[in-house]
Amino acid sequence: MSIALDPARSTGVAGLDWVDNEASPADLAGDFTAHLAAVYFLDPPMDVWEFANAGAVLEEAFGLASLYNYEGVKDYFEPPLVDLFELVDCIGLDGVEEALAWSLSVLEGGTLEPRPSSGVIPVLGDCMGWRDVPSDPVNLASLVFLSIVAAYNKTANIISE
């Protein structure tokens, strides 16, 4: 259920027919947070199903993030990372959605607009334990995306135990 953090290790995902291949970064971020929100309110096994759907949206986003730079950002944070639910507690679902939408917008086509609220990215960095913040916007967007995927993966590992 984990998502590859390094594009060189990605194996691809089958069965994503329900994901809209024409979705905008904002749509994908909204879909991700909608599935994540459903996890909070549904009982098993539907909560696990919704968590997996959130992961499928991240996988789809990964395929669109052509400017993603794993090598340029992998050393900005170190474990232990917060899990996805701790991240939501830290910046809220709206903060996750806003940061992810901005990140995907940059990584998909290099556009820096619309920028996230002034506090979202620094708080995300504090929650995730970043050592520093890249000055290059593409690297910053890559770090935001990597952080959300890493929090998702940590949560997946906790669920699978």
C-alpha cells in the first residue's frame, strides 16, 4: 500500500480507472483530502478502502509531477516523520489540500500560482521536521510532495502492523 518515494523505484499502479486523468492539481489535492476525511468518519473496512483510495490519488499525482526532484530534496528531513493523521492534526485538512495543490501545480507545469497561505509551508516543514527549506520553488514543491507521501507511507506502515 506504500507509494515509492524515489521515482527510480516506482513500479506503477494498476486499476486506477476511476481516477480522472484530466484532473487539475487542485482537483487531485481535493480528491486526496476528501478520501482522507472519509477515513475519519467511516468504520472498517471502509476506512481502509478510503485510505487506499487516497493513496491511489497520490500515485496518480506522482505520474503528473514531471518536475519532481527526489535527489534535490531527500536530505531535507529525517525520520521520525509524523504520520498523515498527525500532519492533519498539525495543519488541518485544508492545509494539506492547499500545500498539495500548490506543490502539484508547480511540479506539473512549473506555475507558482496560486501560492499557499503564508503559514502553510513553514508549519508543514515544522511538523515534518525539515532541516531547512530549499530556496528553489521546484525543490520546495518536491519537498512538500515528498513529505506528504512520506507521511502517507508511515501511516500505511502503522495500519499494516
